[in-house]
Amino acid sequence: MSKIKLYLDVVEELRSLADCIEALARGMADGDSRPKPTQEPKEIKPAITHEMLRELAITLSRSGRKDDIKALLEKYGVKNITAVSETDLESFYADLKAMEDDDNASTY
């Protein structure tokens, strides 16, 4: 993720925090101890990074999935994990997790 994207994410979270604080203050001013929600809470999921892909790929490679990882890189048309585009990070990670789940299922 670029630094600018990270900064924009922080700004968005700060705005959300400001909205919550405002709702709390309004609730306290009205004598209500519970703030009234101003909007639906967003589901927060962690952003997938190239580092996360790399760590999982290393673990899978050590467990004998090196050829599968190479095939996955070919599927996404890249030569290495750092070349995976930002838009493909989540799906690439999901594919790696599926490999990990396959390994864990075959262990049992």
C-alpha cells in the first residue's frame, strides 16, 4: 500500500472517530447516557499487504507447496509476490489461505 493510501485510510478512521465522539457529546447534552448511532458501523477488516503474502508463501513453500506458489504467480501474471497488484492482494491471499487450509485438512 502506498503511504498516501495509508494516510487517507487514517483520515477516514479519524473522521469516523470524530462522528462517534460527536454522537456521544450530543447524547450527554440531551441527558441520555448512550449515544445515538449516526451511521451503520463499518466492518473493519485488516488490509492485506505484500508482507502478509510473503510470510504465508514462505510457510507454504517450506511445507512443500513451492510448485503451487509458482503456479499461483503465473495465474496472476507476475514473477514475484511484490509484483502482485494492489487490486489482487486479497484474492491472492485467499488463494494462499486455501492452500494452507488444504494442508491443514490433509493433516487430520
